[in-house]
Amino acid sequence: MTPRHLLEVDDLTRPELAEVLALAQDHSLHRVMEGRGAALLFEKPSGRTRHSTEMAVVQLGGHPVYVRPDEVGIDERETAEDVARTLSQFHAAICARVFDHTVLERMAQAGSVPVVNLLSDRAHPLQALADLLTLLEAGGLDGRSVAWVGDFSNVARSLAVAAAMSGIGVTVAAPAGYGPSDADLLRVRDLGGSIEVTDDPAAAVRGVDAVTTDAWYSMGQEAEAAARRPRFEPYRVDAALMREAGPGAMFLHCLPAHRGEEVTDEVLDGPASRVWPQAANRLHAARGTLAWLLGLRP
């Protein structure tokens, strides 16, 4: 049987996404990974991703094996395809955090077990699932609204896709050249989603149920930090911006946060912040995803 993979949220159908979310909310799942391993391959270091994925495997009864990039040397020591073929001999799943999304696509094509995207330059699906879980805990998904403020990154792209599949409207506030591409907009709208783009943060967040953002420069973009800061300074999420959002609106952030840059301490540590439950939901998202890919259904 050809394995299923999760490289982006829309690798799932809408009913399948609902199943994954239901499994993620079930904290007493059958230990479907008992006696089995999961290879966790990290080309990029991580805090939340490593801990959440390792503990998800443990909670499913499995054994996580952390793999450093120098141990396999993708496309240097051996090809991505050969890495996937080899790891498939030992493990029930391959979970990888990579620089280049096409590496994941090649591994999924060559391997014989599910491949899970733990982050690539193109997508961060488990973060998007955690975001949906956080919104679910606050009362549901359909008809809700989310504003993304800042660079339309891989995190934003996956959230927009997940939102489109869940009946959530999205507005994006970004400086010129840093918003969604035409292909991004088409993808969301082809999924039946609503997405609007503006360069005005106040207009974007007005009346929404959740405001979310990310660092102005990601890992590997540190050389761009000095040039990006003045472009993104008007897009800082502070208390004044949060007051433009809807009553009871929450603040979300995938973390790590650059305090004082994309978000102020007052917001990150304030009553609207749900960033710590959101971080906790990374574990539940990973557990539900692995359980679903390995055959469990709610």
C-alpha cells in the first residue's frame, strides 16, 4: 500500500483534516507505534518541533530517533531518495525539518513509510494544525477570522491553506513585496477560502477573532535583518493594534518571538496571548497526524 504523507495541510481532504484534528484532541490514543521507531531528521535546529514530535512518538508507544544532518548528509553523503529508502527499513515514519521543500517531495516519492514535514522553506503544516486546535479550543472554526501581520512566510502559507479548508477568513497585512504571491492567493481561493491583502495592519486586524505574526526574519535570513527592520516596524503587534481586533480576540505566534520587534511584551505576555497553549498544541498536532498516517481513525 502506498503510504500517505503530510507535506502540506492540503495533502489532506477536508474530512481527513477533521479526522486528524479529532485524533489530536484525543489524549488516550491506542499506542499504534508500540515497538516501532520514527526517524526525526533535522537539517535545521528546533526547540518546539523536536520536543513536540519526540513526545508525540513516545505517547503513541514508539521510539523517536533524532538524526543530525551530518549523520546522513543529504545529497552530499547520499541522495535524499537513498536516505528515505534506508530509514524506511527501520522506522514507521520519517519526520524531517529541511531547508528545501523538494527534498521532502523526493523522500516521499522514494520511501515506503509516511513522511511528515516538520518545516520547509515552503510550508509548516504541523504549526497550522496547532493553530487550528487553538482556535477550536476557543469555540470552533467555521466563520472565524484571522489576521496575519508581517512577512507572508512558510508559516503564514500553511495557516492560510488550513484556514481555507476550515471556513476561516484570512486577512494579510504586509509591506509591498512581502505578501502572498498570486499563486498563494489562487491556491487559497481554489480551496474555497477567503483571503484579502492590505498594507494597513489596522485595517487587517479590524474585528478579527485572532491576530498572528512571526519573526521579521527567519532562520537563515539573519543577514537581511538590518534591511528588514525598518520595512516591518509599522507591522509590530502592540496593544494599540490589538485594540482594533474583535472583542476577545486572541494573539498567536509560532515562536520563537523577537520581543520588541514583531510583538511587544505587553501583547505576548498579556491576557489576549494564547501562545503557550498554542505551543502545547504542537504536541497534540504531531500525535494526531502520526496516528492518522499510521491508520488510526477517530
